Amino acid sequence: MLISEISILLLVDKTDINIVAEVARPIWHQHYDPIIGGQQVDYMLDKFQSVAAIEQQISDGYLYYRVLEKEQIIGYFSLQIRDQSDIFVSKFYLSENTRGKGFGRAMLKYIERFAIENNCSKLKLTVNKHNPAYKIYLRLGFSNDGSVEFDIGNGYIMDDYLMSKELGLDD
């Protein structure tokens, strides 16, 4: 898969935000229902991926990107520069039928370039302990930095691994 086969576009207006909020719903349900159940997924979508939640995250400094193949949205991701040297990868999602085709690698390469251009030497993210993506992140050079739990309300806990990847700016 060549990176030139996809487009990665920064969300710039309400229409873009609406598109991402809409595409998040089926992606999250396909991916997370078997792990945490549909009720928690619905709660998390409303809390973290509604139009209002995305607008607030952008206001708080998160950058959201749409990922398109042939002008069709296939996924999205969001980033936040933290601690002047780290990029937190807050969201990293692809539609089910596009996984395993190299798009995730292309997205990660884009994020790594963005980090380096912004003098950030490390990527950080959290991943559910039962998420199959955990093993993919390990293969992509991330290390497991320990466990973390977040009480997200309504009786739900996010039980995650904290992961990081050193980018080696001096290489």
C-alpha cells in the first residue's frame, strides 16, 4: 500500500466534525462491542466522539484528521502535543473493511513525520488491554509502559496499557 493512495486531511469545519462523528459510530461498534459491550460503546461515543465532544477536544488543542481513500472516508485519528516533546495519539481508527491493507502504517508514518517536524521525540497512546491492536502496536515499535485505569463515569472503567514509541530525532 502506497501512502499516496490515501489522503489525510485536518478537520477544519463543522461539516468535517460531523463526518468524523458519524463514521466513528460503526467503527467503534465493530471493534469494541466484542471487548466491552455495546452499552459502554454507546456511552463512550456520546462522551468522546459526539460532535460536541470533538469540538471541545479541538478547542483543547487536539488535532483531528480524516483519512480518505479515493475521496471516501475510511478512518480518522487525533493527536495532541504534550510536554513539548511528546505526541499523544488520542484516536486511531479505520473502517473494518480497510484494516490489514497498510492504511494504518501510512497513518502512523504521517503521525511520525508530524512529530519530527514539531520536534517531538516520542509517541504515546493508550490501548484497551483486550484490544487486538495491542499486538499490532508492539509490532510497529511501541513498548508497553504499564497499566492505567480511567474512571469515565456511569460505572465504566477504561482498563488500558500505556504505550510509547521513541522516534530518535538524532538518527
